Amino acid sequence: MSRSASSRADRRGEPPPSPEPLPAPALDSHTHLDIVLGERPADGEHGEWASDAAVDAEIAAAEAVGIPRLVQVGVDVASSRWSAELAARHPNVLAAVALHPNEAGEGRATDEALAEIDRLAARPRVRAVGETGLDRYRTGPAGWAAQEESFRAHIRIAKDHGLALVVHDRDAHEEILRVLEDEGAPEHTVFHCFSGDAVFAKACVERGFVLSFAGTLTFGNAGYLREAAALTPLEQLLVETDSPFLTPVPFRGRPNASRLVPHTVRALAEVTGTDLAELCHTLTATAERVFGPWAEQVSPTR
């Protein structure tokens, strides 16, 4: 999600209550805790970030419902630094760092900015480069070349550091595949908030990519996503919130948070016909294969 899209308007209403805990630990493979909890002026790099206490409480609330593993995702230099620093101090969190494609489309993927992403990618608890990719919805044609150049640079950074690649794909399915084929995809490539249909899912699965499903899986008009999830092998599935956005049913439109990902996990179990506890174990195994281990301190199986 682009930093430019973050505002109080994206967090409407009261936060929903926490759901019933999952029978085994799972994860949130894509969250923006800085946007969930923090506020930042639109005109500068130095915003007011959430306090450590507020962040720790949010992470604890997720752990209490069976989500002890989070991937905190950067979208620009400032949020990528914040993400890396959070992961360095918190055993439940790993980080992904990048310049969002809409940031790139607005000319912010400078050599200096990309060099900083490269430096951050070398930190031990930074385990992915992302979210990067192409966005043909928010960025017009004038910014597409810059987006693609940035995407290619991020792919190279991920491969240089042996990290997973977290792909933002909005209205750009075929272009994304073209670039990945041109550059050679990293060993672990995750389609964040997968938005394609069954045909596109099959193309991604055949290439060995991992598809991460968000709260959109639960939306009434998202039958095409449920079809895509149903045909994806369990070991190529992940689940996420993209919080504070894309809150799952029955709380669509209200603020999202990592503690709400059990709604999506349960929907995914139903769609795939998988036992809920088995799915939780498989999601965790896939996440650790893609991102590496979190820490020994995460909660044991409930």
C-alpha cells in the first residue's frame, strides 16, 4: 500500500474485536504497523511514529489469537528503516524493505534511495525486498517506466542478498510476469495480496511463486479469488492482512490489524477444504521456508 494512501480516512470506525484464537500458530505475512498506529506528515521524511509500547501491545494482541509471526513491510526509505529497526528489537517481527511502485512512479526511486534499500537489505532480520512491483491503477502511464526500472532494481537487490521478493501487482499481471522472466525471479517470490483469477494463479503456481491472500478473500464479490486459492497447492499459500487496509468480513471497512488475520485463515481453510490446524502449521512452515526463522521465543503450538 502506498504511503500516499495512508490517512485517518483509511481507518474508519472503531477497531473490531479480536476473533477466537486459532488452534495452532499462523502468521501475518504482510502488515504496515507504522500506518496502523502511527501518523506522518505528507511533506517530509520525519513523521511521528507509534511508540514502542503501542507497537508491542499490537503485536501482543496478534499473538494472543495465534499470530506470533509478523512481516512488517516498508514502502519508502523512512518506513523501511522503521521496519528494519522494529524487527531488530522484536522477536515476533521480520522486515521487508522497498520503495513501493507508486513511490517509484512519482520519481522517488532515486539512486540514493535504492542504495539505502540495498543497505537495509543486508540487516539480519530483514528477510525480504518489497513491496515492489507494478501498479497500473494509481500510477498513470507517465510513471510506468520508472516503476519498471525500480522493480528491476529491487529484484536485483533481493537476489544479491538471497532474500525473498514481495510483489505488489495491481492491474499489471502480464507485465509483472514479463519482468520476472526477464530478470530471473528470486528463489522465493511472493505475490502480496494476490488479486488474479484462477488462470493467473495457475501461471504463478507453475513458476513456483507463493500466493498470499488478504481479507479480500472473504469479500462477497471475490469468487475469483476463492477459485484461485482453491487450486493453489497448500505449500504455495500464505496469508496476510495488509493492515490497516482490506479488513476481512464481517468487519470490512473498519480498521484492520494483524490480530484479525484468523478470519482470513478460517476462510482459506474452508476454500481449500483443509483442517484448520493443519493449514496453520503449513502456513507457518511456508513462511519459514520463504522468510527464514523468526525466533525461538514465538508461541508454541496451542
